[in-house]
Amino acid sequence: MTSYSDIISLLVGIVFSILLPIVTCFSRKRIYASWARIASLAACVAGLGWGVLGYVLLHSTVSISESVRLEGIKGMLGGICIGLAISIMIAKPYEKRVA
């Protein structure tokens, strides 16, 4: 039986990883550099992979060695997503639009 907090954390992570490229590409207040748009798409893919692996690990019966290997990949994808998102947020290669 899985707890609701696990499912909620997976859904929140997936939603935020989808929102990152949407905000980066379609923001009206800030013009992000092209590297930030590409990095946000990579963070989205990594975040979706993290969510899918988390869901698969919650609802599947795999052996211990496969579970450990998948948990490692899941942690790596989560770290890539968080690292790219933080680097986009703290970098200042954008211009503010004056409207």
C-alpha cells in the first residue's frame, strides 16, 4: 500500500517540471536566453522521467537488485532536474521587458 504523500510528491514534481519550460519560454516579463530554454526542456524531460520511475517503483514488483538500480536512476534524474532548475533561477542572463 502506497501512502498518499508519495503520490502527491510525485504529482507536484511532475507539475513543476512541466511548468518550468512553459514559464521560461512564454514569460511576458522576462526574456530568457536560449540556453535557459534548452536547459528547461532538459529539466522537464528529467523531471518527467523521475516521476514515471517513481510511479513504476510504487506499483511494480521487481527484484531487490532491479529496484536498487531503478532508485539510483530515479535519484540521478531528480538531481539533474533540480540542478538545472536552480541554475536557471539564479542566472541573470535575461532582460526585463518594459511595457
